[in-house]
Amino acid sequence: MGVYLLVVLGATAALADAANACSSWPLCHQTPTLSTPTLLVAWVHRMVTVVVGLLAVGTVVAALRRDGIATRVKATLAATLALYPVQIAIGAYVALTGASAPLPMAHLVTGMGIFAGLTLALAWHLEPERAPRSATTTAELTHDDEPVAADESGASEQLAGVGPLTRAKYIANAYFRLMKPRLMWLLCLVASAGMALAAGPALTVRTVVLTLGGGVLAIGASGTFNHVLEREKDKRMDRTSDRPIATHQIPVRNAVTFGLALAVASVGVFLQINPLAAALGLAAILFYSVIYTLVLKPNTVQNTVIGGAAGALPALIGSAAVTGRIGLPGLALAGLIFVWTPAHFYNLALAYKDDYEKGGFPMMPVVRGEATTRKHILLWLSATLLSATVLASLTDLGWLFATATTTLGAVFLWTVIKLHWEQTESAAFRAFHASNAYLGAVLLAVVVDALAI
Ligand code: HEM
Ligand SMILES: CC(C)=CCC/C(C)=C/CC/C(C)=C/COP(=O)(O)OP(=O)(O)O
């Protein structure tokens, strides 16, 4: 995380053109103060370089001297450490000569390479960790916090003898659950970040309302079709066996009509913005409902990686809603969500491994095992953190974004390392919630940074 902080500080320094503010080396020509923020960023970047460099040397020396460390881990650490003086030399050259591209880009890429090397070595080192370090309790399988549903008899039996108002509320709640409301806040935040990056302070209330309204309807349609298409498998899994269609609370025909109505309404709302937003919204509904739910999820272990495109689409919708085209910031944001998705979902796949096996889904832990899944979570997390710096570098995001991605990134990384040590369901749930906290904080920082700073 020290190296990651350096990469983020470096990206911030580059965006703030700190090289001009501190063109002497190794120290700056004047002492930085809070009233010289650019000079301060350059100065802090250099001080952190020294501290992190010492930590990196200590880490590699400890690894090379310790028994039981795999050769590939030692080799990767040594090669990564060898890059460190090269990185310092490039940085010094840029600072002293004010060199323009491609050297600053080489400096950013080398920094990312050092981070990637360290996290790869970490993933390989943690992978063989067989016995859990602490026998913490295996967690509860937290079901959806949704009301206990009716049994096979469906709504009619359950509602026998209750008043019309209670009946209406019960059925309305069942339809609401079809829309997968618990996912909406983060998916809407993705679309909001896409809009904010594209428009900045010029963002209009109309665009926000129409985009989020259309998005909520699209997610509702997707969730409804997902419930319809998975109703038989939902019955076989503990986590989903209480869902409205699996328990016959809502007839399939009614759910299909509901989903179609939501889909039509969604496209109608998006068309009030522009055709591209409507096309992307329809594509998202079709991709998630058909490609992911019907084709990918039941058939391939890569269902989550490829399916991640579903969640990335709201970023493109937000960008397209503002500019009428898909811009580079929107694509970079979509890329961030894409690589974040496996680091998000694989934790649940671990926690619900037996459940998914019962459902017959080829999820990563079922097909490749838990250790491989944990390794993939760490590697996708590393890719997520690097994607966040790519996004910052392409969109001149500032200190708020830098703070969010480094602090919540550190928390997320720590929960994933604890998951390797503990190997329990509660550790998996903790990492899952950390994934949502990380993305939520980073997206909120993007919105605030783009609109208000
Ligand atoms: C292929 C992609 C994805 C898969 C397979 C996946 C899987 C899941 C599953 C199985 C749940 C638990 C749902 C439940 O038990 O009710 C869940 C919850 C959630 N997902 Fe994902 N997800 C994916 C992508 C996304 C994306 C792109 C986002 C948002 C950007 C997202 C945000 C959430 C949120 C906010 C929750 C609810 C967390 C909570 O209950 O506190 N997911 N996800
Ligand atoms: C704008 C728009 C329509 C975007 C679509 C994006 C979208 C709905 C992403 C959610 C992805 C998700 C939660 C998949 C879980 O489905 P699952 O079937 O694996 O989860 P389950 O097992 O809980 O049903």
C-alpha cells in the first residue's frame, strides 16, 4: 500500500505539474508550506519515496532470508525491487529537465509495474496458505434481509384472511424485490460518476433525473428477468430460495409482463435524453438478462469476469447521457468497474460455495477451488487499484479521489489478506462489504471532485 500511495501521489503530482514547482533534486529549492500545495505534493512524494524504498528493501531482504518462500516469489520481489532505483532515476530526470511525454508516462507505468509486481508476489505467497491462521467462527450465511416468503402455496394461502391493504403491501413488496433494489445505490453511483466526469459542474438536474430514473427502471427490468430465468435454480440455493418467483408469490407471466413494462419504460426515459443512452440501456438489460444470466452464469467459470461488463455499462450510460457519445473518461470508469467486479463477487462465491454447487453454477471456488479464488480476488483487487490511478490520470481527479482510493483501498486489501489467513465465510463477507465500501467511496469522490472541487 506504500507503493500504491506513491503511485497515487505521483499521479497527483503529475496532474498538479509539481515537477515545475520543485525542479531541483533530491530536495526542493524551498521548504513547502500549506500555502504552496503543488510544492507540498512534490515534496511529500519524494519523502514517501524514501520511506517506501526502505520498506521495500526490508521486505525483499526478509523474504530472501526466510525459508519456505517460493522461488517465484523471491524472484518477483527481487526483480520488482530492481525497478525501484530505475523509477527514482526517471523521476529525477523528469524533475530536473522538465521532460515531457513519454518519460512522465514511463514513470507512471514503472510505478504501476512495481505495485503489480509486489501484489503478484503477495498473491503467490499467500496462495499456498493451507491451514487457516485463526479458527474464527464460520460466519452465518446471511440471507437477503428480506421478509420470510410464502411456502410453495404462494401468496394466496399466505394472504388468506388478511385485509386488502396488507395484501397490497405484501404483493407490492414482492414486486419491489424482483427489481433487486439493494444493488441500485452502487449502480446509480456508477452512472452518476460517469455523468460527473463527462459534464462536471455543467451537469443539469434534468440529465441526472432522467439518467438515474432510466437506470433504476433498467436495473429493475434486468433483476426481474433474472428472477424469472433463474427461478428453478433459485429454489435449490439457500440464499435465493425465498425469492418471489421461486416461492410462487408472483406468477411467472405477471413477472414477465412487469419486466417488459420496466424495460419499455426505461428505454422511453432514456430516449428523452438521447438515442445512445437508450441503446446502451437496452444493451445492458439484454446483456445481463440474457448473456450473463442465461449463457454465461450457468456455463462458464468466467461468468463473473465477462459478466462484469453488465455492471460497467452504467458508466457508459452516464457518459453518453451527458455528451451523446462514449468518452475516454467513461471508458476508463467502465474499465474500473469491470476489474472491480471479480474482486467484489468472488468473495460471495467463496461464502456461498456450497450453495452455488447445489445450484449447479460453475463459480470459481466450485470449479478451481478456494485458494485459487482467493488469489484471483487479490489480483483483481490490484488491477482495480491500478485502474483507479489510470482513471485519475485521464481525468485530472484530485486529492479527494486520491485519499479515497488509498485509504479504502488499504482497507479492502487488508480484508482480502485476512481472508487468506482466516479462510472463513465471515472473512469472505467482510471482504465483500469492503469491496462495496471501496467502490462507493471512490465513486462518491469522483462525483464530488468533478462537480465541486
Ligand atoms: C457479474 C457481476 C456481478 C455479480 C455476479 C454480482 C453478484 C452479487 C450477488 C450474488 C449479490 C448478493 C445479492 C443477494 O444476495 O441479494 C450482490 C450484491 C451486491 N452487488 Fe454485486 N454482483 C455483480 C456486479 C455488481 C456491480 C457492477 C455492482 C455495482 C457497481 C454490484 C453491487 C452490489 C451491491 C451494492 C450489492 C448488495 C450488497 C449488500 O447486500 O449490502 N454488483 N452482488
Ligand atoms: C443499467 C443496467 C440494466 C445495468 C445492469 C447492471 C446490473 C444489473 C448489474 C448487477 C450484476 C449482478 C448483481 C449480478 C448478480 O446476478 P446474479 O444472478 O449472479 O445474482 P443472484 O444469484 O443474487 O441472482
